[in-house]
Amino acid sequence: MRNKLSWFPMLSSGPSMGTQIERKRLVLDLIIENGLLVTAASTSRADLGIKDGKIVQIGGELGDARGRIDAAGKYVLPGGIDVHTHLDAPGAGFNTADDFLTGTIAAACGGTTTIVDFCQQQRGQSLQDALAGWHRKAEGKAVVDYGFHIIVVDFNPAVEEELLSLPQQGITSFKVFMAYKGAQMVDDRTLVRTLAQARKSGALVMVHAENGDAADFLVEENLKAGNTAPKYHALSRPPRVESEATARAIALAEIAGAPVYIVHLTCIDSLEEVLAGRRRGVDVRAETCTHYLYATKEDLAREDFEGAKWVFTPPARSERDQDALWRALGEGTLQAVSSDHASWSFEKHKSLGNDDFSKIPNGAPGIEERLTMVYQGVNEGRLSINRFVELVATNPARLFGLFPEKGTIAVGSDADVVVWDPDATATIRQADLHHQVDYTLYEGKQVRGLPLTVIRRGEVIVENRQFVGKVGSGKFVKRRPYHRCSL
């Protein structure tokens, strides 16, 4: 990694936390004072000076400012970065409940200041046309900053060439599905050739790792046997379906000489495949998602079709797998926690599978709850506060070409900041959340530690957990190519 200050040649380093821009004393836009500043690397008590959307001073004499926030007794954290969201995403004749307005308002209220959303190519469509459509979806609506991954569905020679040019446009990650036969699923030839193009262009390939043929077979077998309830979604996609595909994806990345990122990893078997790949020298990174830290396959068996709320893919596993995921987060085996926010309404969308679990739209909300629920790991001693910041902000920024402008608190970085109250308590209720879907997986959960004030590029967009920003003020962020680094 380059020294983070090298991105900002106008900056100079002063002693300790007194780093500041060499300039005449300016009136700052905002000072955050009396807080405990937390990054992935350190924790220190220092005031923060913000000017023109950037952090311009940490510590020292800050002088005058147009606004001040007293963060006494609070943490001052970098804004969260969620690199796995599905906003205004297409389903079977309908789109998700959240678009780029409601989804990013929910993200902001949860402490997230940047997202990277999935742009999906349709069959017969060029990647450029797909991206143009996603730009239209976000422009004028998003309230946090955003980037795009591209989902490759229809691979052909023209698309193969397009992959080489996307990083020049700031699209430095491609996603492929090894599951959903007849829809997004691609074959091994497409996966390995996508990996090869990513290696040439400096992109990172993200893989949904499930054996689509095996899952399809098990779904058919269950339906033939009359097994139609939501719980059979989990039983038709056992851990081996995931771990086999995880091993294959890593092997193909090894053959192509490319890095690979496994999305929403859920189980011990897949963790073992990631570790085995790393022992062979493969640059394989992996995330899990918030719901896998709290849900189990038993949730899909809830009465009155309530289990449909927990139908997401891969499915929830066992408490043993949950414990392994928490350990992997704490020890560094997993690099990030994302939301995989896919807001299918329970009443309007999930109900379509009332008599056939395979027709239940896969996915669940979580864009607003992510930071709060992962922070409970700090309360429980599973994570340090610095590791929490690393998982929800710094590592996603490093892996996806956003660092050091985002994902940390440093002079020259974007002033994306969260004032976090470690002592605030709440009961999570659907009625208090800002997404448009009609449920939360965490209804009734007692939590301690909440985002109070959220600042994006120097602008306060959330106060006391309520959105106060401007519609459409989020900006598209061009991301840099992937560089292997130590996380």
C-alpha cells in the first residue's frame, strides 16, 4: 500500500495528532470536539477539523468554526462502507421495495456513508447499457456516496472486451453467480475467463459461490416430495453446496492468476476452503453478512409462513457456524461484513411463494441495522472497537478502491464521520427504521451502541438518528484498481 498521505501532496505532517494543512488559519466548516477518535489502527482523544468536505486537522489548536459538535463520551468513527447492496434491483416482474432514495436514507441513518451497489446486466445487453441504467437509478436520489459492481450474466466476446475498459470508468469489481440456474448462473468457462480479464485490468471478481446444479436438483427433489414450506429452502442448499463452489471458485482464480472475493460466506466448510486456498498462495478474500451472525436455519421453520422472511441465499446455518463466523471476523479470516440488503416485501413479494418455497424471492433487508448489529460483537468481547471499524469501513475501502479517501479518519480523507454513542440503548423495531420493506429480521432485539450523528463529506445528514440531509446529494465515486494488501 502507498503511504496514505501520498495521495494528498498538499498536506504536511506535524507532530503526533497535530497534523494539519500548511496554510493561514482558516475558519473551519465544522469541529467535532471532545470525542474518542477510533480508526482500524488506533484509538485516541482528539478534536477533528473539517473544511470543504475534507478532514483538514486532527488535534492541536483548531480555532474558529461555523459549527461544532460536542462528542464527549462518544466515539468518532469513519463512516461505514457497505459493499454489498441491491437497490432498485429487478425481480420476477417487480423491483425491490427500496430504491436509491429510501435505501440510502436507511443506510445513512445506520451510520453508512458509502455503498457499492450491484448493477445487473440483462441478457442481450451490453455492460455499458447496464451501467447507464444504474446511473439513472441513483442520480438525483442517493444521499450517500455510491459506486457500482457489474454483474456479468450474458458473457460473449463483446462483453469480454468491455470488462477491460470498466476499471477506467471507476468500475473495478465484477460479480458472477455460480447459482440460480436459468437466471444469473454462469458456467466455469465464463467464470475463469472473467477472472482472467480482471487480472489484466486490475479488477476484483466477486463470486456467489453455490453449486447451482446441485441446488436445483435438491429443490426439485423436495418439491416432488411435497416439501413446500420455507424451511426446505435451507434444506435444499446445505453447506456442501456452498463449500464445493467456494473451492471451485478459488481453484479457478488460482488457474487464472487472479484475486477473488467470496461474497456472503456462511459456514465452517467454506471457511476451510478459503484457508486452504490461502495456504496455496491464492489471493482470496471473503465477507459474511449481518444476518448470518444472528439467524439460523430454524428461523425458516417459524409458523404462519413467517419463516419466509429468513429466505435468503445461501441460507442461514447453525449456531456452530455462527460462532465460527464471529471467530473468523475477530481473527482476520473474514475481511468484511456487508448487508446484502435485498428488500423484498413480506406481504407483497415473499407471499408469492406461499405454496412453493422456490418462488419466495431470496433476500432480506439490513442496510440500516448492519453497524448496530455488528457492534454488539464489541459489547460481547468478540471484536475490539478497532476491528469493528476495520470490518465495516476500512477493509471494504481498501479492497474496493476507496481508501484512503474513505474508510478512515486521516488528514485529507473525505469527512465521512459517525458520532457513535456506545452507551445508547434501544429495542429494534420496524416502525423506527427508514427502509421501505415491511419487516426487520431483528425485531425486538435489545442493542447497546448506536450512531447518533452522521456526516458525509462534511455535511451533517443524520441527527439523532433522523435524516436531515438533501435528496440526491450523494455522489458517484470512481474506484481505483484492486491492489493486493495485507488486511
